[in-house]
Amino acid sequence: MELYIGYFAGFLGTVCWVPQAWKAWSTRDTSGLSLAANILFLLTVTLWLLYGLLVTDWPLIVANGCALLIVLSIVAAKLKYN
């Protein structure tokens, strides 16, 4: 049961960033995004991914690996369009 809760939490925590990434790339408007906040969140998910790899926790690895890619795309859009 704990594994399912971990995957569901990881899914929700990752999916919530998809609309932001979609909007940033489709409108090319990143004026409402904080670069500092997104870089800090990128560092956070990177560290959680590293921790997940160290303890071999698959919900952490999958969720934070996906989140890393999505937040990285948001940071890239902010750097490109700002």
C-alpha cells in the first residue's frame, strides 16, 4: 500500500508542473515565472532524485526524474524567452 501512495504522490507532484511548462513554451511568456524559485526547485528535485537513487526508492526515482525534466524545461524556457 505504501508503494502505491508513493507513486500517486509522485505522480501528482510531477504532473502539477506540466501546465506551467506547456504554457511557458506555447506562449513564450515567462514574465510571471521566478527564475530563482524554479532553479531552487530544480535543485530540490535533483537532490531528491539522488537520494532516491542512493536508497533505491523507485517512487522517488521515477517522480523526481520526471519532475527534473519538466522543471528543467521551465528553467530553459525562462532563460530563452526572458
